[in-house]
Amino acid sequence: MVLRNIGIFAHVDAGKTTLSEQLLLCAKAIRAAGSVDKGTAHTDTLPVERRRGISVKAACVRLSWKGCDINLIDTPGHTDFSAEIERALWAPDGAVLVISAAEGIQPQTTLLFEAMKSAGIPVIIFINKCDRDTADPERVKKEIRARLTPLAADAEDMTALTEAVAEQDEELLEQYLSGGTIAPETVLRRVPALVKARKLVPMLCGSALRGTGITALLDAVVGMLPPPGTDKAELCGIAFAQARDKALGKGLYIRMFGGTLTARDRIVTEGRFDPLTGARAQVENKISQIRDADLSDKGVLNAGEIGIVYGLTGLKVGQVIGSAELLPRICAPGRLRTPVMTVKALPEDPEDMQRLTAACMELSEEDPLLHARYVQATGELQLDVMGGIQSEILADILSERYGVRASFGAPGIIYRETIAKEAHGCCAYTMPKPCWAILDFIIRPAPRGSGVTFRSEVDGRDILPRYQHQVEQALPIALSQGRLGWKVTDVDITLVGGSHHQWHTHPLDFIVATPWGIQDGLRRGGSVLLEPVWEMRIHVPSECVGRIIADVNGMRGEIVSMHDDGEYTAVTALVPAAESMDYSVRLARTTSGRGSMSVSLHSYRDCPEGAAHTAPRRSVDPLDTAKYILAARNALESGIFDTDDPG
Ligand code: GDP
Ligand code: MG
């Protein structure tokens, strides 16, 4: 199969969408190039994208070049849409990283480059906007080699390319150093393997707006980036985006890494957690249709290909079909960046609350990190967001797609909490009969960033293995809200004692008992509030650095590194999110728009003494035992005691 699956990544405004348009035009997949500035680009199809000239969703288009099919994924660049960018990293075999010749490496560029590295994706760099007066491609190439990777080489300069290839090849290096000439064909033949192994990053120059350098880029995509591996027979595919069709309904963009999907296949995937069996339900769906990225009917989706699959209503973005072990990289939402802010969604017309809730639920199926939920206790509809631009765009989408006018309240920080000191957590669930579940945990504080670990020291005769399994299954629910109301993390939990009862234990008793025992321990051990800390990458004119350092200190932050290249300085700092929610706006002001920044979640750290932030409890407190037992029993009976939504 002659195919390339390629993602185009870059910071916002580098020219990704304009470049996608030119690639489509050059390959004759479209007759006339649309324009971002006129709102007619082929990959920006949402009304909000066209009106604002900013990509919000990843879009997959199809073109063909010199007998090779190319699936091209255009992605958003703004850091608020990192969830979408991250999902676009799950699918491709190679990437084009676009860097503006005028602005150079931006904070988001380094972040993306690192993300591609950890995903193991080979990269070609396209230096765009070379037509601009202020463009300085040579300076940008130097900057790339100094700051992104020394393995970057000018692909349009045969001497530079030969040197870079020779450096990776002992035999060629000897030949080169001893003054022998190396034939260009020899060099070019070695390039694809080196690119694939990420030992070489070819750089090309051009202008998407003027249409220069486009054929060279297409040649490089086909000639230097790797084809998909297609040798795996075992089924493996990942749903990385959602599409919608008026007639066919929900469709999922699926990248197959192994096996084959065929229309009318029945696909079994994991559904909700079933407390009765302690396992996940098996959901069966039938594929109604499979389409190519250009929407033509396809019928079959083979290993290595990307297609839109309809009929899999039970499958969600982020879920794997078949064996997850075959994925070439970890595909889990939130690795690039997780939201650390919650906003309240308010309908303009109170009558619209139900419609707004339904719309937000649907949007969070497409973007699981949004995590829309209706909080019974406060009667609020909440969503998790990355930043202000994302809430603005969400409001636009709600009105354009669903006809619901809504606004978002001021963002609140999503804190976490941990236990202050080691404590026992006990629960004796023996009343009201019939029931019997006795548990004794030890909960210990664990190092920051270590998450939750669990082990049991209890004999299977005291608590049957299947009940111990239930305890483990119920932990996410038990830890979804600690004593301060936030998700509990960085704890080491050991089950040290307890018992079941031969006659009295009801099948679900240990699921009811676990949150109770855990909360008892958390109460005894006391709580520590943890706050999200961003790794902030700032790029500013060097004369502004003094001011930036003062800002970082003023925000309880610390400088991690500084790189001064004369005109500009790249600063990396760790700053609590709570102090810096509006910093990108302030930065633009203090640098007269010449500074830029990008953030990623670095860690959750202890919040300074005195900060008292609590979150309202979303369900009955397990320590309010009489009320809790009643509620838990009811919930279990109606099947809503669900670990899919542990907060
Ligand atoms: P994206 O955010 O990376 O998708 O960037 P867009 O494709 O939306 O382009 C952002 C802006 O840069 C638009 O106004 C484009 O017209 C402009 N632009 C894109 N490529 C070039 C180029 O090669 N030269 C110049 N001068 N402008 C460009
Ligand atoms: Mg774009």
C-alpha cells in the first residue's frame, strides 16, 4: 500500500491551514485554494472557524501525490485546544511541523516537538512565511538546531544533508572525512530510514500564502516520511475524532494499527463498569458504513489506514478497538495537557437548561476532557476547560450548532488533595441487615506525582478474592472526592484487615463499604490541598526579561531556565495556575504583543498554608453513614454507582 498518514502541527498562526489548502491545491484535490482570511479554507469547516480564522477541530483530508495517497490531518495550534492536538498525535506515522520564518520558534513549537518525540513520530520541518519582509529563514534554521534539535538539517542544501546523514553512518562518515565524495543518491537513499528513526529532521522552506516550496514538501512527505506498518493481523484501532453526518449520524475517525474492519462487522467494546460482576459491560455495535477521509464509500478499513466509521454508537473518542498493546504509543487523553479550570455554563434563557445540558454532554463525548456534568447538589452545569479562548469558542459552538445561547462563569481552579499523615481507615458495614463488610485500610502519604497505589495484605479466606477485587474497583469512586471535596491523589493504600461473612455478605457490600472506609482514613489523617502548577514557556524580547522575572516571582513562581539568543529570550518557569490564569493577556500588554507563551501542566504541589478551597460534595458523604447506606443501595440497584465518572 502506498500511503502516508501525516499530521500538520504548529503554533497558532504559523500557517498550517493555509499550507493544508496549498497541499490540496497542488495535488489537485481541490480546484481553487480557499483562504483562512476569507473564511473559505477546506479544513476549517465549522462556522466559528471560518468566522474567526482559527482552527478549533482537527480535520482530516485526502490527497494523492505521485501515486501515493496522503491522509492529512490539520490541527489547531492554540494551546487551549491541546486536547484536540493531542488526539491528532494518536493517528499519524509522520508529522510536518510548521514554523514561521518571521516569528521563529514559539513556546508552543517546543511543546509540540517534545510531544512528537514522546509519541515517537518522525518529523519534517516546514519553515513558512519566507515571503515576509521580516522573514529570516537562515536564522530560524540555526535556532531550530540550537533549541529544538541538533539533528535538524537543511534538506534543500545537499552539503548540509550529506553531513547530517554521514554523521549517523560510520561508513559514510569515514568516506566523507577522508575527502571522498558521496553521491547525492546515496545520501537520499539513507534519509527515510534516518527520519523514521528520528535521527534526522529535514528542514524545508517556502510560503504557503504564495504557494512556494509546496511541491518540494509533497515530495518530502512521500519520499522521506515513513509509510504505515501494515503487517499486524490482530485487530487494533483508535478512535481519535468524531464526525457527524446528517443521514448516518455519529461517525468516528479511526486509525487502524492492525487487522481489518468491514461494513456490517459487529464490534465488541468495553462499556460501563458493572458493580454486580465487578467487570465492564460488553457493548456490541454494528458498523453501518466506512468512508474514506474524502467521504467516498470505502467498505473496508485495513491496517495502516484512516477512515470514518459509522454505526459504532457505543464507542467513544479515545477508545480502542481490539488490542491496545498494538498501539505504537500511549493514546490517553490528558497527557499533553489536562484542564485545571472548571467553568459553570449558564443558559441565557433559563428554560434552555435541559437543552444546554444535553448539548454539553454531546460535546464532551467528542472531547472527553471537557467532562460536562450536572452537579445535583448545586444545580450547576460544569465543564473543565484549558482557558478563556476555549470557553469563548464553546459558547460559539453551542449557539451555532445547537441554537442555545449560553455564557460561562468565572473559571475556578481544579485542586486536588492528599492525606497529611498515615492513618487507619475502618468500616464495619453490618447494619442494617442483611449485610456484612468489614474493612481496615492504612492510607499513607506518597511522593508528589506518584498517584494512587493499592495492595492487599488480607488473606483470601478472610475476604474472598472477588470481594477484594470489588474493593479495588470501587477505589476511584472512593477517592473521587476527599474531605476537602477534591480528587485524592498521591496516597499509598493497603488493605490490612477485614472480613466477609459466609451468610450475611450481600454481593455488593464491599462496594458500599470501600468509600466509607477510605473516607474514615482520610478524615483521621487530615488533608493537604494540592494546586496545579504550570510549566510556562515564555518567549519575549530580551529587554523585557527583568520584568518577566518580577512577574514570575509575583505569581509565586520560579524560573527553571533561560535561553538568550540576543534579540529574544526563552524563559521556562513553574507557576501556580491559580496565580496566572490571565497571564497571557498581561504578557501581551507588557511586551506590546511581541511576547508569547504556552503552558502545560507540570505537577500538583502543596498549596501554601492558609489557602482554604473546598468543593461542594457531589453525592452523599460516606461518613454520614445512615444516609449514605440508603443512597448507595439505591444507586447500586439502579446501576448508577458508576466508576466511569469518578469526578
Ligand atoms: P494556522 O493558525 O497555523 O492554521 O495559520 P493560518 O493558515 O490560519 O494562517 C494564519 C495567518 O497567516 C493568515 O492570515 C494567513 O493568511 C497568514 N499566512 C499563512 N501562510 C503565510 C505565508 O506563507 N506568508 C504570509 N505572508 N502569510 C501567511
Ligand atoms: Mg489553522
